[in-house]
Amino acid sequence: MRKLALLLAFFALVLGATAAFAHHGWSSYDADKPLTIEAPVKELSYRNPHAHLTIDYDGREWHVVLAPISRMAARGLPEADLLPGRRVTIVGYPRKDGEAEIRAERVIVNGRTVELR
């Protein structure tokens, strides 16, 4: 019985470490270079662990990392406000490696500003 408990504890530790490693850290985004993008939503993925938008900006397709949907809903940013075609302003931080991705700190839509962090 003790061996089974140790084996289960080991697998729980490995799975937990793998999940933590798979979640991206915020250090890959440049907090010293805030970026503001205003554009219509091209695509929306409204699911956990983070919602995502795709927008066209400056001749490139940008991926926008939003907050978890529970946080967005609690702060008044439902899925209906981010549907494709809706014009939004995203304020956040771009990736340091030049990839067209931004971590959103706030979203301005329908004249409302929603803080995500």
C-alpha cells in the first residue's frame, strides 16, 4: 500500500510540474514597451486557460493573449463583446522575441475599459 501511495504521489508531482512548465510565463513579454492596437477582431477563442484574439495590425496577424474567461466575465467582458468584426483597442505588452503576440493588460470595447490583470 505504501508503494502505491508513493507511486501516486510521484505521478501527481510529475503531472503538476509538467502543467506548470507548459503554462507560459509573462517574462517573455516586454513590459518596458507598452503597445496599443486598435483593430477589428478577426478570430476569438473564448476558453481557458486564457481567451485569445487574432487581429490584423501593421501588416501582420497578431495573437492577443487575454485573461481567463472567469476573470473577464467577472470584470464585465463577456464573449459577445469580442465577436469577430467588433472593433477593439488592446493595450498590452508585445513578445520580446518579435513574434506577433501581445499580452493584453486592458481591452477597450464599446466605450468601456476593462482591466484584465
